[in-house]
Amino acid sequence: MPSTSAPAYGAGGYDPHYSEPHPADFHDAGAGDSRPEYFAGMEEMLVYFEGVTVAVVNYSPQDTDAIRNELQMLGARVRDRYTPECTHLMTPYQQGPDYKEASRDAKIVVSYAWLEDCLTAR
């Protein structure tokens, strides 16, 4: 099954089967946590995000990249479109095909403000 994460562009061009590695795939329990110091004291939230697969849709490419980076640093898996495997849909609009599908599937629909609230609530 093809990956639903962001496509890779590089020397070989577009690769529709590219899948970004999950941060947990590189975690070495013996080496300690490799996340930035900013995340110190946020262990419960980090555990929560490791179970999150979020589709980030309807943001500008620059905003999408920044949101993707934040979510991945927290341990979430990020997709560029909604699929039933997603636990969350992040969108600034309560409309469109991704929103309708996620709502129909009773998924958690949030905006970027949700992520900001999570980070400031620590």
C-alpha cells in the first residue's frame, strides 16, 4: 500500500511511496531522549502524541511544513491527507472533503490552535 505521508523530492525527483521515518524508530532507550530541552517536563503529552496520526490539510505549504515539524518532534505521525488510519484531522476550515470524511468517521478535528494550547498547557 502506498504511503500517505509527504512526498519526497530529491535527486531522483518525486517519490509517491516515500514515508518519513517516525521519531520513535530512531529512539535508543539507552541513549536518553533526543528531543530538544524545550520538551522537558512534557512526558505525558509526548506519550499521547506518540499515539497520534494527524492529517494536516488546507494550510499554506510553509505553515504545513512548520506544523509537520512540530508534530513530529512531539512524536506524532503526520499525513498530507486524511485516511481512516488518522486519529486527528488538523484544518483551519470546517468544510471540504477531508473534513467531511473525518467527521463521518468520528475522528478528532482540530485547528492549529489545539496544538498551541497543548504546548502552552504544559
